[in-house]
Amino acid sequence: MKREELNTLLADAAGRGNGIFVLNLACDDPIALLNRALATEKAAALTDAAKAAAEQMKAEKCIVMLPEGFDSFGIEGAETVIVPRSLVLREAPAALHMLATGELRACPDERSYPTEGLDGRPTVIADAVTLLHQEGKKALMLVTADTRKLLEVDVGTAVSDILQSQGIPHAEKPLLLGGLTGRMVPASTPLTVEDTPDFDLLRPYGAAECMADTAASLLANAREESCQKCVLCREGTWQMAAIFADVTEGKATRDTLPMIDDIGPLIQAGAFCTFGKGMARLAVSILSACKAELDMHIIRKQCPTGVCAAFNRKTYAIDPKKCAANGDCVDECPEDAITFKKNFISMIDKAMCTGCGKCASVCEEGAIVVYDGKMRVPDKATRVGRFK
Amino acid sequence: MSEQVRLTIDGKTVVASSDTTILQAALDNGIYIPHLCSHGNLHPTGSCRMCLVGVEGEADPVTSCITKCREGMVVNTKDELAEKIRKLSCDFMFKTHPSECTGCPKYGKCQLASISQYVGDTGRKLKANTISVAANTSNPIILHEMYRCILCGRCVRACQELRGVGAIKFAKVNGREQVVIDGDSLKNADCRFCTACVEVCPTGSIREHPEITEKLEGKTREEGYVPCRDACPCHIDVPRYIRFINEGNYAAASAVVREKAPFPHALGYICVHTCETQCKHEYLNEPVSIRNLKRFAAEHDDGEWKKNTFRKPESGKSVAVVGGGPAGLTLAYYAAKLGHKVTIFDAGAKLGGQLRYGIPFYRLPEEVLDKEVDEITSDERITVQTGTRVATPPELLKQGFDAVFVATGVHEGIKLPIPGSELAGVIGGTNFMRAFENGEASVGKNVVVLGGGPVAMDCAGASFRLGAENVYMACLESYEGMTSPKEELTWAEEEGIQLFNSRTFNEITGEDGKCTGVKVQEVGNFRRENGKFMFDKLEGTEQLLPADNVIFATGQKPEIPTDGSFGLELCHGNYIATTGPNGETSVQGVWAAGDAVTGIKDVISAIAAARRAVSAIDVYLGGDGNITENLAPVQYRDPNIGRIEGFGDLPRTDPRVIDPKTRVSEYKTCGPMDKGFDEALARCESRRCLQCDLRCDLEPQKFWNDYVGKEGEGA
């Protein structure tokens, strides 16, 4: 919600009297957690802004909705209500329903919010992002595999400049904008910060992060996040999470991902609430932004980053041309995965190898290498020098 | 503020209120939009995504069950994108649902199957995502097979929003949404067992236990869903009067009973309450004490109902009623109201039949009966001739009556033809009871009652009151199989009866022409075959019960002679043969009903038969035969029954019964032994009603062909 829209709601409610102002800090994206960051780092400013808004609408009552596990914020004189954190609560009817019943559900707008809000009283709900919004500025979270940072930048700033100024190495990897209801953007896309919820979060991925694994975990997150009332969101998140999980587990075929292209746009158009529509948009965007890396998993059966354990269970093999059959490796192997017989080429049992690499470190001939799936190795006892 | 708006749905101009949803407007105008989570009695949630439609100017399809009609709206129910989304939603639901349909108890009545038939299958290769949750049959009445659940949420809304109970709810179990009980059992979740959840479930997930479902076979919703009302031969609207009692409007409750039967107070004392035998509260603990509630209501009758009763102008026709028992009095009551002049002939000194002579006054006080009889006979259109036995009822037609109704009952006790049954001191049960009522009976120290039904219980009770020291009761039935109502058996036991179950009677011993005892012998393998009692005598088990008096309570029969003098065709000995469902007899213009037709049965059945007969007689006499009455005020059935802590375990309220010693020794002065309910007890018991009738107020499940059938007819 834009600040001007909020002002209109507040003014309208002020004219009706007996209103309730709700500061909603429970509607965060689970990756961005922007409201939470604002409430932590700009607690004083947020308190002032909330009080000012409550005054603006001549509220008789003030409620702070806090997500479970976050209790370090409060406003004097306001009632604090702890609820499960969910993006579904971004919509006012869902937030009202949560306050009224404790149930998480995206709801039809039956009460003609905000005039008949909680207990039939005019109710205005705003989050920290809206309350602290400044014209021309954008508060956003920059998140990487190991850092989280709340930034305030000028609208129009190039995203590449932000990443550079924050010392994030360029990785030729896609970038996630906005979290679970956002979109995955290919690395090469020039982006400038806009004043939209998509820019609540910048999540550049590093060279070591696997996009198939990322996709699977994003959709698994979305499944958790869904209130699971609407069929398309409940079953859609489940199906799409399962599809991406198949990719990470090497179970996907060329026919697997097109299902997301088939059902994703339908869910985006048909899901009940903005969360359901948003997460479907994300799933579809992942397909195009991460195509090359996903295809590696499906077609080449490889995880380039080595994150997906299913096919990147690293194993070693002994180069039959270099092996001198001296038995050094055999003593070193903690798994007893190496077969040794004097004058015969040593062999590593791939099923038993855990990829610890200890054998390779002791082989003076340098015969032991990470198995690339291509090198031919003997499958039965073969004398040194006889393997062809 | 609602206003009329014009919109276009599939090219058709529709006028609807701005309060109406697009879905409702379409259905009202014969245009079907698939919908599943939507239900006429529940708030819409828009969760099934079946009712999506295209609306001009909207980028995405619109949820028609939650979107109100607006002026100028152009709706396309067959929008391509909307249809694709519907199919996807349907695909999704089927991936969570067992694939076999034919083994499901809801097969053929499943809304999911029906809607998928309409929407069509895409053949998409989605992953199966079934809910692995075991069937829960541990709760009474309602069973859960939630592996069939498609999470439409209708049950949850019905329980939470409509009923205000909240015994079931949504919860995420292992990350997956499910409908669960809010507690470890329905009883502990304070379920009211109203079965609204069962009614609204579109699939086979929430159902009633098979033994309950089976009883619905071939019945309408109104019949099947309200088993007490259905079981009552007169179909008295039991839940309605219990609700009036619960609301404190006792007179209205009595009026409800009067809509179907003219003796609410007497019935309140002695009705065999088949309603209670079918009451679904039985599955929780014990049935609702319906008879005592009826009696309590009748005690508070204020006569207001009389303002609503019908009374047709005089027809100029006359009806003779032979026999002034429950059937005859019922017939007279309605026939007079229908405009006919009625003359009641009765052989006894007073009217009432079995109510007066069969049921002892310590159970049904005479003044209660007198008052209700007088209420009927005070009608100026009714004349009473007591002490008059009509030998040949059809003769009355020749004497100028336009129709004759015969309900002479069964007043002759059957003495089984065993050795000694002719001895002095041996008496038939009904004869004994009549003598008791007339103050003419006496017994010795030891009394043996043969038989185990309700008459036997009264004979035993009367014997105690006449001073018998030992009352033995021998019957063929086992203890569990005894045909008397349970409470009457309990009372007899409290008074000291000594029971000899599973016994046959070999002979009555005697001395000097007077009985001294009964030889009884144990039987095994007791059964009924072709209406006959069959059993094996167990060797070496004969024993002698001492008896100064032996009372045969083994059946009774009409006093009708079999020589043809009665003028009506008889059957099964001397019972009146009827030729039609309303009591038509072999003689045109003569109807018969009651025990003389059916053999000994209950009062409420006799009343029901008389109601059918009076309608038929009225039609015969040129009337419309309609005796339907709305005597009680209109009742608002509040669907929001709310939560009552511990509802499922609320115990059946005991009536106030005088202690056995007092009620036997002071039977002449202590009034009725059962004092029934006072106001507090009645209110307490009325809360226990499951209000099964509320389920009838829910919209019945409809299928697409129910709507499509109407399409084209237009609005």
C-alpha cells in the first residue's frame, strides 16, 4: 500500500470515529523479513509513525500484530497480539479474520474494509513498510547466503551499483526480487530500484548456490506459507515443490518442468489471493531465469555446484593407466571401498566410496581422481598394464 | 443498501439485486456455474476455484460465489481461462482423493464426482498427493474417513459459523491442512451431534455410521433425519415441542402434541414412546426422556391452541362410534370438528377403554383421563351412550347413521389351555386389571403372574398393592427379551417381583378346586417361527411356584362372538378384518381400528389408525378429509445451537418416582407413583435433544444435472 492510500483510509476512518488502528508486523516475506528489520532497527521512528497514524484516524484503540518468535517490539498503550507470520496476512481481510478468529485464511472482503473492520468498528491496517515510507526512497533487505542487511536507497538506483557497493561478488547467477511472491531475474537483466513490493528484497545468489535446490526450497517455503484453503495454492505449491524436488533428486525428465509452465500461469490467474498468485509467478519466473542450471540437472544429470547430493555424491576412481598397484590407497580408505591385489589394478567400489579423498592424497602416481562418469575403469580384476 | 442492477451473463440480460452474487444470479436464471465449496447456508469462502467466470474488464477470472453483481457487468461463465483453471482445480482435488469411486459409500451421491463429470478431465500427469489419515469410527453417530476429504471446508463452516459449536476445525498436520476434531474425540470437543457436517460434506469423508445411514433408505429427509418423529405412529413433531420446552413455552409444546393426538396428558403418562427407542441420543448414552417431557408440557397446557383449531360447519351427517377407547375418542373428536354429529356407544360405565381399565390408576390418575375425555365429549356435536353394548355394528347404518366406526378393543384375557387353568383363583390379566380398577379385586399371599409384557407388569404391581407378599413372574422370554418397557420392569423389581425368565408353564396345581401353585420349567432356544413360539424344554428343571392366585397376562382378545352376529367379517379368530389401509371393513360405511383389528397394541397406534379412518370417513361423507392443524405458534429454529460443555455425556434425567414402599402401601392416596418432571428437570432434559430436525433446514445437496435440467426454461 502506498502512503497516500493509507492517508485516505485514515482520514475516512477519522470521520467515522471509534476506530481501531492495527500495526501489522506479521505479514513479512519469510526471506525478506523487512517489517521485522524495520521494527528492530527503526523502532523509535516506527513507534512515532504508528502513533501519528492512530492519531490521524482518531483511533480509540491500537493493536500491534507481532509474528510468533518476535516480541521485542511494542507500543505503549497498544494491545499486542501474537499471530503466526504469513504473507497471507498482507491482505486486510485475512488480517482482520486472523484478529477475529485466530485462523489463517485468505478471505473474501465481506466486511467492506475498512469501514466495518474489527468488531464492526472502522479499522485501518498498515505495515511498517508503508508507515515508514518516504517519497523517492525505498527500504529493502539485501540477503545473501550468509548476510542480511536493511538498506535504504533512492528509487532509480541501479541494482548492480547496490551489489557492488555492498561488496557482493558478481556471480553470473540469477537474482531473487521480492521473495516468495516476487520473481527470479536472470543475471544479465539490468535493474533499477522501483517503489514496488518486488524491491522489498534483493537476493543475489552466489556461485556456490544451486538454483535447482533454491527453487525446490523456495517452493517448499511457499507450501509452508500457504494458508492451504484455496485448492490452487494448496495443491499448486505442493505439486510445484515436488516437481523442483524431483529435479534436485535426479528424478526429473524433459517432461517434468513443462508442467510448471502449464499449471503456473493458471494458478497465477486463478488463485484466490495475492500470495497464491505471487508464488505461482515466482515458480514460472524460476523456469526461465534458471533454465541452464535446471537443464544441467535434468539432461546432463549433474549439479554444477555439487549441492544436490543425489547426483553429486562425489566418488573417486583409479586411472587404470596410472595405477602401480602398490596398495598405499587401500590402507588409507576408511570405508574399505578399494579392492587390492598385487600386480592387479586397484578398484574403488563406487557404492561404498563416500568421496573423502584420502586415497587420492596418498597416491604417489596421482592415479586417483574424482570420477567424472566418463573415464573407463575395469569392472573385473585386470593386470597392471593390461587394461584397454 | 441494495438496488436492482442489470448485468449480462452469457449474453443473457439478467436483473438482480446488488446484494446477490454472480453465482446466485446465474443459478437463479437457469445458468449453471460449477461450484463446490459454496453452500446455500454457509458463508462463501471462494476456496474451491470452481466458480470462476470471466468478467469484461477484469484481467483474471473472478470468483463468482463472492463477487456481487454490478450494473453493466458482462459475465462469461464459459470463459476459456476460467474453464482451464476449473479443470486444473478439479485435477488437483482428484490427486488428493482416492481414485476408486465404486467402493465409496457416497458413490453416485458424491458432488466431487459429479462436478468432475461436468468440468471434464484433462489427463494431466500430476503427482498423487493423498492424505494418509486412517478412518475414525470411534465416535458415536458420526464417522470420519478424512482420506477422502477435499478440504472444501463446508463442515468446518457448518460447525463453527452456522452452529456456533466448533467441534471440528482446520489444522496443519505435518505441514498439510486437514479437517480435525478440536479435541481427542467428538464428545470431548463438545460436539452437539446435529450432523450438519454430514449433511454438507460433498464427498464420503464425514458420514453417519452405516447402521444409521441404512435407516435412511427409502425415506425422505424429513422422515429419515428425524427418527423420533418418524417412529411415532402419529408423527408428533418431537424436536419442535422439546425446543418449545427448552424456550420455556410449555403451552406451545403441548399444542404441538395436540396437532397430532388429542390426549397429550394421558400419553405423557403411559405412551410406549417408540420415539425414545429411535432417539439418536441412544448412541451417546441414553435416549432423551421424551414421554416425560410430553407430560410436563401437557401439565402446562393453557388452552390457547383452541384458537387455532379448525371447526367446520355442520355437515348434516352422523357417525356412530362403537367403543369409547383411545381410537373411538380420537375419531369422535375429529369427526365432530369436521362437522359430523357423533354418537359414542360404550359397553363400560365410563369412556376411556384400555386407558381406564387396562392401565392402573396409580400410573394414570383417573382425573387426568376424565379431563381429557370430558374435553372431547363436551363437544355439543358428540353424544355418549355408556353401558350400551352394540351387538351388530352394521345395524347402526340402518338406524340412520351415515357411517360407523368400530373400535371395541380387546378385553378378554386369554387363559392358556394348560391343566388347571379352570381352577378357582386363576384369572385373565385384563379381567383382573378391570376388577382392580373397579375396586373389586383381591389376591392371596402368593401370586404367580404368567407373561412378561406391560400387562404382566401392571398385574404384578396391582397384586403388591392388594397385599400379596410374594409375586412371581414367569415368562418365556429371557430377561433381555422381555417386551415390557424397561422402566416398568424396573419399577416391578423395586417393588419386589421375583422373576422366572425363560420358563414355560406345565400345569397349575390345585386342591379342592382352588389353585395352589404353578409348575414351570426352563426352556432353551426360544424363538418365533411363523408367528408361533418355539422352544426346547430343559430336562430336570421343573419347579413349583406356590400360588393362591394365578394371573394369565399372556394375551387378550376381543369379546366379539364368532357366530356371525357381529355383522363384520372376522379374521384370526375374532378380530375384525379390514380391507383397506384406513380401516375399511367388509361392510361399506363401516370402519374399524384399534386393538380389535391389530391385536393388543399401544394407545398411540390406535390414535394414528383413528386419524386415518376419520379422514377416510370424512371423504366418504363428502368432506375433504383434511385434519391437518397448526395449533402451536410458528417456531424459529435457531441454527446457532452453540457449545454446551460436556454435551455428549449429559445424563438422562430421572423422573421423580415415589419410593417402592410408600407407593405400594399408600397407593390409594399417594397419587400417581411417577411424579414426572418439575420445571427444572424438564428444562434440563430438553437441553439434551440433538435437534435432528435442524438438518432438514440445510439446503439439500444438488448436482449439476439438477441445475442443467432447468436450463433453457429461463427465469
